[in-house]
Amino acid sequence: MKNEWLAGIAFGMCLSIASCSNGGPPDALDDSVAIVTINNEEVLLDRFKMEFKAHKKKFWIQEAGEITAEELIWLKNRTLEQVVQNTLFRQEVKKNNIEISQEELGEELLKSEVGYPDDSFNKRLEFEGLSRKEWENAIENNLLINKLINNFVNSKVSVSDDEMLLYFEANEARFHKSEQVRALHIMVETEEDIHEIQKKLQSKRKDFSGLAKEYSLGPEGARGGDLGYFESGQMPEEFDNVFKLKVNGISDIIRTPYGFHLFKVVDKIEDRKMSFDESKKQIEQVLLRGLQDKAFHKWMIQLKKKSVIEVNYDFLEKIN
């Protein structure tokens, strides 16, 4: 359930490379000028502007006046870092002849679409500002990058049972099943739609599940909005208040960059302590994540060191 949720809610965030085809900094800047050159590959200003707009959307920034000069510098540097990293990834994919099959791509595309009722998936693409081709290209790019990182980073590290047991004994108090809730979810694009749904719930003309099937843009909509059981931290932090609801309680309207949301809690499970066997998978993930993060950081440093990266800081300064 968590993977499906993340695939839905993080939809726009993971596809920023292909998104945002309109708008950006002042037209006075020449879009054909290279903002950065990476191993003789020029990244033109128009591509940087697309990434920059995507980062603005991610951090809820609509106008330059909404942030301080220091925040603007941070945002531009964050975008520059992402552009450089994505370009290096693509170059390494090509250099190492990394490929994915049509079957792999087809399975991932199908997995991303499954569960969306009627035409809601196409509406989601439209909401994110993506054509279907851009979306498919972004999915393919993500698969190639994942394979690259797995081949050169993740596959190089592992943890033993002894290491996991030592970690469990040192951190036994941390391993417990947190409180879980089972919730139904409705997500729509506009505030008008969510208020209309709220009115229908209050009038009891339709139940929450029926309205989710009818209106929700999320993949779980076809299941009446059923997200299954999840723990705190598995969802974006905007949804933390869902855990404060009683069984059969319905949340207030929650706004995120991806739309307007309502939740209904249908069940709760109290927290409890876990055994080592129950904890092993979680411990392995924790230890592997730490090792993989260190290995990835080291790999990226080496990759940048052997690369020639030239930034046009005069143009970068003018972007707002």
C-alpha cells in the first residue's frame, strides 16, 4: 500500500525532469545560452528554467517576491545541483550501456496506472502539466537511474544477521508496531470540488466510499478510497492529523501541492513491542539505507571529481 501511495502522491515530485513546459524567468534571458556545461554537454537555460519552476512548485513558491534573496539563492543552487546530478546520471547510463527492456517499462507504466478509475489518470497528467509521452520518458529515465545506482552503489553493500541482532539489542525499545490506522481517502483537484463533496457527506446523501469512487483522482479511488493500514511517517506530514481522528471520524480539508484531500478513519490498531524476527526486515532496511547513503555520497563525489563542470554564474544570478 505504501509504495502505491508514494507513487500516487509523489507523482509530480519524481517527474520534475519532464514537467513544467511553460513559464519561468524573464524572457530577456536567452534560453539558448548554456547555464552549465557538464563534460562538454551543454544544459541550456530553457531546461534549467523548467527544473527551476518545478522546484518552485515543490516548495509552494509562485512568485519571486514570496521568498527572501537568501532563499532564492538556495533554490537556484538546489536546482543547479539537481540538473548536474541528473545529467551525470544520464551520461553514466549511456557510458555503461545500461538498458531496460520494453517489458520492464511496460510493467512499470501499467503499475503506475493501475487503480485509477475511468479517465482520472489522464486528468492527473493534465494536473501535473505532463503529456503522456513526457510521463513515459520520465518513468523510463527513473528506471535507468535506479538500475545505474543499484549496479554501482546498492549492490556493493550488505548486512549480516549478527549485525542486525546487535542493532536490535542496542535499540530494542525502538522496535514496536506503531499505532496504525485504516483510512479512506478522497483527493480532488479544486477547492470547489472538495467543498461539494463535504456538503454531500454532511447531508448523508452518499457515503465516503461511494464519493471516493465517483470523485477521487487517487489510484485507491476505485477501491472506495481504501488506503489499507498505515503508520505515522508513512504518509506526507500534512496528513499527520489523521491519527488524531476517532474511528469513523472525517478530517477537515487538507491542502497539498497535489490537490485537496479528505480522510475517513475506519479502524485503528494500538502499538505493541516487536520480536527480533519481526524486526529483521526493518533493521536490514535501516542499516542498508545508512550504508547505501554513504556509498552513494562517496560515489557521487568521485563522479563529480572526474567530471568537468562549468557554470555560467552571470546568467544564474539573473534568474528569479
